[in-house]
Amino acid sequence: METAEIRIGVYICHCGINIASTVDVDRVRDSISQLPNVIVSRDFKYMCSDPGQELVRRDIKEKGLNRIVVASCSPRMHEPTFRMTIQQAGLNPYCLEMANIREQCSWVHEDREYATAKAVKLVSAAVAKVSLLEPLEEKEVEVRPEALVIGGGIAGIQASLDIADAGFKVYLVEREPSIGGHMAQLDKTFPTLDCSACILTPRMVEVERHPNIELLSYSEVIDVSGYIGNFHVKVRKKPRYIAMDKCTGCGMCAEACRMKGKIISEFDVGMGKRSVPYIPFPYAVPSKYTIDPENCLFITKGKCGKSPACKDACSSDAIDFEQKEEIVELDVGTIVVATGFDLFDAREKPEYGYGLYDNVLSGLEFERLVSSSGPTQGKIVIDDKEPRDVVFVQCVGSRDKSVGNEYCSRVCCMYTAKQAHLIHEKLPDAKLTVFYIDIRAFGKGYEEFYDRVREEGVRYIRGNVSEIIKKGDRLLVMAEDTLLGEPVDIEADLVVLATGIVPRKDVKEVGNLLKISRSPDGFFLESHPKMRPVDTATDGIYLAGCAQGPKDIPDTVAQAKGAASSAMTKMARGKVKVEVTTASVDTFVCRGCGRCVEVCEYGAPNLEEVEPGIFVSQINDSICKGCGACSVVCPSGAISMKHFKNEQILSQIAAVI
Amino acid sequence: MNSEAIVKETRAYHCLECGVCTSSCPVARVRPSFSPRLLVEKALFGFGDEIVRDRDLWSCLVCGRCTSRCPSNVDYLNFIKEMRIEASKLGEKGLFSHDGILNTIMELQSLSLRQKRTSWITDDLEVADEGEWFYFVGCLPYFDLVFGEGGYCDVGLKPTERARNTVRILNKMGIKPVVSNDERCCGHDLLWNGDLEGFRRLAELNLKTIEKSGAKKVICLCPEGYVTLKRDYPSYLGEQDIEVVQLYQLLADKLKEGKLNFVENGSDNPVKVTFHDPCSLGRIAEIYEEPREILSGIPGIELVEMERNRADALCCGTSGWVNCSSCSKQIQTERLKEAEATGADILLVACPKCGIHLSCAKYNSDIKIEIKDITDLIVEKMA
Amino acid sequence: MSEEFEPNIVGFACNWCSYAGADLAGTSRMKYPPNIRIIRVMCSGRVSPSFVLKAFQMGADGVLITGCHPGDCHYIAGNLKCEKTMETTRKLIDVLGIGEERLRLEWVSASEGSKFADVVTDFTNHIRGLGPILGKSQG
């Protein structure tokens, strides 16, 4: 590329005596002045001071400089300062290079001779690089004031409400017929013992009524393209076979259904039964029925008596077997991923007999059993009998490398304590035992609650259960009491497994859809574990709730509010700056091999078919973060990293040696 | 050499402006702005300065199709080489593939570093430090790290397997070749990228190494190595007291002598193969029939020729690890499709670089044909 | 080995963790040998093997790459990509006769100023002990 003559100004800072006491600044200045294209080489007491900056600005104007080197402290400190300085004098801010002769030279070396020689090399490298630097333009993209929230559990509900309250449009996509998620299945919540439905239902209703929220229930996101500010999303609305606008939620269809009471209720996790037309739970939102196509006689066999009983029973003529799936296309500026979790399947630990013995329950099954809206209306009965001895087993599927889950699920200790309390409340004579490895009662009021439960007489035995076998019509739970160092066997009528939280079964597919990564535990990966816990590596996509890792309700709500706030920050400004130092492709050189696509963590490069059979990589500037990994794997040299081009770095290497 | 001298040396003034060169040029076919004819004419009209600054100077594949068809015997290959030497002096260079790693590897070998390039040798192979035959291995040990498993640009190949197989074949022929850690890059790519000095240094070091081994015969698998040692070493460093042999020449002779035998084929269904003539082996060294003779000697193999074969064969698309581009990919894809069109199951290659380039083009594409080196096939079938 | 030998060491440090770690070594006034010259890259994953080879070709006696600890990469996994590439590069420079010990990759976080100083000191001493690359000045 033809460029105008390169005219470099070099400014060497004394930093008081911070640099000058170890580095012979005069000598550096003089050696550098000999380098090609260096028009001026100066030293100054404090380059970052106003007079120091003024010196640079004046030289740029008077001497026609077009590249500037400042040799001073770390660029991490003052690069923004000097970029602004040269911009004020009319230069492109990227025509600057800094040489770090303080943190990486004068402060770490003592020998003046060596330090000076090294400073000369470092400044020479900056001069070499600056001669090859190219002006770069800063770019902004528009951010649409609409958000997509994926998942209608408490995380998605909270995020939707916050964003909608701030005045932005929200599309809330929920895969199930109702929002509510796992929280809707819980009976009471620890440690306050609020009824889960009582605190959740008002929020669900708010979602339904909110003028800024469009709820797409019984729908799934099937495609996401674009980038921050301009995501294009395709959503598949599955057919309910019941017209939403006509259904009154009266339930006559379910009453009439020929399969009534024969279908396992997902909401009651197998503990209750339902009809083919169903509403997952009484306070569902939307309060509309859905025909379960997998079990419907009319849909699967084409015949249901003379005519489908539900259709006959519906007085508002809402049943519509002709309904087809519908693809809805949305354009949104930001996305909140609140896809939640799956419960660990305790069958993966066959030694506990889950799935084999009816009186071994998962934590969630017990929630349904104890819930007044559950299959027994809250009566704790197993085989029509009230249990006398109940054993709780902690860490089922958590902190267990044998099933691949090294992490703590963070809720089981506390929900077990709560469940023990609920039994104690309803069956004061029952003997309750909890087997545990460690009790993690870390939240506000948690330790106090744990204490309260122990005071109520719940026995905590340290040691985890090795196996559960049948003994007559009861269960024998075997473990070691590790505090006493002796084996302990307990007979029980009911065992509740504190089943942990695992990533959704389809977490990988969803991750691929959104091009977001996962951490080794399988949950979605946040951008930084501490400083950016709700952001993903993809700008404009944020995480809320258990999709990012196990969480209790307070943490989930807090994170949802954080994710909502991050999304709102971008939408409120309406514009977002995108990375300037991105990778770019020489489309003639590009062989379209796709190695860049494979290596990129962000999905910035894409192979596009420019002519039949001919592919070229296109890198989306708004997605690229400028790490440079693609330019390393590019076999043909088609990709170059702006501001860190091969020849720029090679010139630095040559200069420092 | 200045532009005028180059014109004279390469007989460029004989140019009839017929355009056969350009219409034979695989690059020009894909990219009409590239024209060997115009490059030569520019020089004829005294615009040599423009040529040496032209990025397209490095796009030429030095495949030799133009030279072999030129009715006026213009030595286009040397024209390009000499122009590149001049361009290099001005600091011009092509766009390096693989960030220039391969070129740096070559340049580093001109130092006296103590390489460990023979680490591919396994216990079953018989090699010597001194002897009659010197096996010139070439770049294979380095290719393993770039194109082999876990390499920077893994294309699913095991380049040093070619070297092991060459030794296996030689051992079978009763030859225990010298293999040396002091061997260097042959210098082919440096020469053709205009680095004459770098080439000379490598050539001198190689000749010293060969001399020290006492070998009088040098055997090459790599066709580029072969033409470099056979033709370029004498022309730049004077006549050498060594005989340079290409593996397939030797094997074709051994086949005739009845010393190379293959196992009988059990099945009636022959495997269909097609053969890609490497530019250096074919148009440059004019070794067309030897590999075919060997193939015809292998039972159960049916050779089906591609549309363009022997002197008409299409290049593997890139050379010297410079200016590999979408244009190269198109040439390679065309060649692979031509191979598939024969109905063959296997595309046989005779040059490690052809194998790499064609495998690279196959990566992430819908091309199915298996790419295999002839040495691998020979070792499989050797009795 | 000659006592006089002062090796040339080229360092590549990623902007987010290890360059900041190097800065912290400075802010904390830790001392290390002056042989290393650091080139800042945004991510250790940007370091092409060609940079390493070129550094040796141009006269470096050792190359030190520093990146974020696994799991902390600002670009998710650039450091791991670098690790994979450099594993191959170590093999490559070994075949070339430069010696694999002359290339080192270390994880240094922004809070590990002292680790940075230790790593540089150790590597510099190690290279000083190895001496110049054999055959480098000849040829």
C-alpha cells in the first residue's frame, strides 16, 4: 500500500526521576534520533503533564509529524491519554505506539548501562512498529431497543420484567406451555418458608399483563444470527391445537378426554396424572390448555371415538386439530439466556435404588408430594401410610466425580433442611435423619435456619450413603458415621435424595445456537468469573440463573436483575462501540478452508459462498474481539490483525534483538 | 542480472506474442488479470522495474506449462526466477503461506545448527552414516510438524511415513542408504523465491555433507529436491562427482531387472487409481513413464488417466509457500474434480508437496477421493 | 560457558494478564535481569510460531511467552491455543537444532508480579547457562 511519507516524533519521559535515575534519557534520545523517519526525538520531565502533551501537539502541527512514540510508563496506564493528545492535534489515535521504559525497564533494573541499552531497544521497537501502523476508524453500531429473553423461569421472568419496566420491548420465549419454571414446582422456599407459588404467581401474572412483554409460550428459539444490537432470531411456535384466543381455561376438554388420568404429569414429576389437553398447573400463565400431541389419540391414531371428546366438550370451539407450527422472526438488540437447569437423574447412581423402590424420591418429587397443590394435596403418604423414619441423602449428583459433577449444587443442603422441617411440621413424630458430607449454609439466614432444623430434632450424620437396599417393606440405608468412625445402618420408610442441579440436556445445542461457550461443568460460561459474571463472551448476550451454574432463588433473581441491567445499558444508549483492532480478510487470498471459523470463540468469521463452490471467510467487525487466533491458523496469510499485523510484530522483534 | 540481460538470457525477445503461454497458464485461467505474456512483454519494452515490484511476480506457480508449450522456446521459468532474484534484492517478496514458517525453517538450515532431523527413523529401517547411496530426505521431518497430526496446519498426513517407506523400499532393493542429520533443505524454494545467496549456502552445505558420507549416488523421493540437486547444483556450483537419481527411475529399472516384485492380488476387482504428474517430475525432469511402469507392475491396480496428464498435467496449485490464495484453491479443486471424474478411488501423488497441497484443498470440502503417495502403495504391495 | 555471555531474550506478553503482571513487577520495584525485551500482544494466542522462529533467526537466544492462567484468558481459550501451538514449536526448534529448552511458555496473572520476575530471572539464568545457540554464528 502506498502511504504518505512517515514522519515520526519520539518523546522520552523522565517521569521525574523514576525513569531518569536508571535510564540515561539523553543517550536514548540521541540514539533514537538517528533512526530512519524520526523527525524529532525529545525528552521531557513529565510527558503526561499538560506541557508534555502540548509539546507533542505542537510538534505534530509544526513539524508535520504523522506517527508518535511516547516512551514512558506502561501503555496500560497512559495509552488512552496520549491517543487523545494526538487526536487533539488532528492525528488518528492509532498512530501512536508506547515504549514501556518504566514498569518494564527503569523500575526493574539497577544497572544504568544495561537499563539504558534496553530502553534504546524498546524505543527502537516502538519506532519500528509505529512506522508500520495504520490509522483505524472507530465504529459504533445501533442497538435495537428490544430484548429477547430465553426461558420463563424465575430468572427469565425477573429479567423480562426489569427490562420491560425500563420501557423496552421484551420477547419472552418459553418452551413449556406455561412460564414459572422449576420455582413453580416448589412448595416452600428456604429459609423464610414463603410459599413458592405465593411469591411467584404475582410475577407471572405481571408478565402476562405487561404491555412491553410479548410472551411466546410453548415456543423454542431455533436460530440466532447477527451481533450485538442487531440479532435476528427465529422462534418456532409449536401448535397447541387449542386456539389461544378462544380458550377460556375452563378445563372441560381435560375433563372429557378419553385419556383422562392416564398421562404422567411432567409438572408433578411423575407423581400425578393428567389428561391429553392439559394445563401444567392450576396457576399457569398463560392459563390456556394445550393438547399433548404425543399422547392424543386423534393426533397419533387419527381416531378418537366418533369424534374427539375434547372437541365436543369445548363450548368456545377452541379445539383446532388443523393448527400448524409457526415460525416467528424477531429482531432484537440484546439477549438474556435464562434456560435454567435439569435435575440430576438419580438413576445414574443405581446404588441408591432410585427408580427401583417407590419410596426413594428425588428432591423435586418430594416437593410435589409435600405441596398442597401436588398429587396428594400435601399429605405425606407413601403407599397410603405416613412414614415414621425418613432419611435424606445429600450430594446426590453433586460433588461427585463418579458421575462427572465436581461442583456443589448450592441448593441441596438448604432444601433438605427445609424439607426436613416440612415433615417435622406435618408429622412431628417422624424420625428424620440427614446424611451429609459438609453442610453449606452460606446465604443470608441459612445458618440460622439450619440451626432451627437441628433444634427441631433432625439428626445430622456426617457421612454419605453408600447404598440403599430393600429390607422387608422398608429400606435399609447404609453409611459410615465418619465422626464416630463406625458403620451406621438406618431403616427408613422414605428416602429423599438431594438431587443436584445439572446443565440442560440440550445445553450444547443451545450454546451452539447462540455461539456461547460452556465451562468445564457444562453450564454456560460467563465472560469473567468475578468482574463480568452476567456477560458472555458474545457482546449483547447475557446470562441469568442456573443456565450459568447452580444457584438459589435470591442469587438467581439478583443475577437476572444484573443481566437485565447489562442489556438495558446497551439499549438505553442505543449505540455501542465495537472493537477497532479486529481481524480482516483479504478475500482474494482467502482459500475458504474454514480454519478461522473453527478457531474463533466468538463466531466472528463465517464462510460465505461467493460463487458456486467458492467460499470466502468474512469476519464480522462487530463480533470480532481482536485476539488474533485466526490470523495464526490462517494458512494462506489472508487474515491480518489490525494494529498487530505480522510485519508490525516482526519489525518489533527485529528491533529488540 | 538487469532486466535486459534477463530478456537475453531467457530468449524472451523471441516472444511472438501468440498468447499460448497465458492461455496455458493455470493462474491466468482463474484470474485473467495475470498474464505471463504481458510480464514478458513488459520486460521487452523496458518496464523491468514494474515487474519486480509487481505482486503477481510471486503468483506464478513455476509449473512450466507455458515454457513447455512456447513455440519460440522462451525460457519463462528462468525469466521468473531471475526477475525474482532481482526483486529480492529490492526487499520484495511474495505473501508467505503459514506465516512464513516454512521459509524461515529453510533459512535457518543455512546456519550450522545441529539438527535432529533423522528422528523419524525407526528400528526396522537400515540406514548408514557412510556408503554408496545417500538418501536425500528433504523437508519431510519438518512437514510432520506443520502438516502432520497435531501440526500447525494438520491436513491429515504423516509426511515422514514417506521417508520411512522410501528407506523400506531401498532396503528391499538391497540398499542401505546414508541418512544424515547434517542434510539441509535442498534450497529449491529459496532459489525460486529469489534468495540466490541462501540457496548457494544450502547447496554448499549439502554437497559437503554428501561428500563426507562417501556417497557417489544420491537418491531423491521429492521431485523438487531431485531437479535441484540434479540440475541446479551443477549449474550454480559447477559439475559434481555425484549421480542424482529419482526413486521411480531406480524402481522402474529394478522392476525390469526383476528385482522389484509385488504380491499377487487375491481379488478380481482391481483398485482404480489415477496419477497426478508433479510439475518437477514431469515437465521439468521429464519423468513421465517410470511411475506408470511401476504402477502397471502392481497386480490389482488399474491406472486410469486424468483428462490432463503427463506434459499437460495441471499443477497442484501453489509453489514455494508463497501467494497461495483462492486462485490456488480453485486450481486444486479443479484438479481434484478431474481426478474424481476418472472414477478412480485413489489419487496417487508422487511429490510430498503435491500431497500436502491437494489434501489441504480437500479439507472441509465435499471432495471424497483418497489421496495417497505412490511410495505408500509400493510398500503395501511389495513382495 | 563464557562468563561474558549475555543472552538476548524476546518476550511476548498478553495484554490482559501477563503484561499487567510484568507492570506489577515494576510497580513493586522487583528486580530481574535486563536481557528480556517484552513485546505486547493482545493475547498469547496471537503469537504465531513464525514469530518464535524469526526471533531465533534474528539472534534471540531464548523466547519467553507469558499468558493468562488456563480459564482466565480474556479471549476464553487463546492461551490454550498458544500452548498447543508452542508444543509443536518446541518440537520444531528441537529438530532444527536450536533446542526446545529455549522456548518457554508460562502463565502469569495480573497479580503475579513476583512470579513474573521469578520466571524471567529463572529463564534468563537458564539460557545464560545454555550459552549461545551452537552453530548460530557459523554457517
